[in-house]
Amino acid sequence: MPSYDTIHCPQLNVDVLDQDGNFLFQNKRTSADIELFRKISKVQRKHLEEKKPIPPFPEEQNFQPNG
């Protein structure tokens, strides 16, 4: 069973996002494909946000003011 990090979309022949949340495309998209992708990506973003919140940037985590 696929993880929530990737939702496979046979219409686009592509896993819309990889496990790091990067967009993956394997073919040219029509306007219908793009509309479908928008719907899927909203669902995916929701899953990704619920599952693992975005960690702070390393610069922010280790920030030390000068002086």
C-alpha cells in the first residue's frame, strides 16, 4: 500500500510528489491534467502538513546574534 507521501495518479502517469514533497512530472500536461493535478496536490499538501510539519531552517534553529 502506498504511503501518504505519494499519491499515484494513473491519468498523469506520475507520482505527483515524491517523499520530500518535490513535484515530479513524467509527461506533457494538458489543461485537464493540470486541473486534476491541482485537485490532487491540494489533498497531498493537506496530508503532508498533517503528517510532518515543515522543520525550521537550520539558520533559524542555530541562530546566534552577533555581539
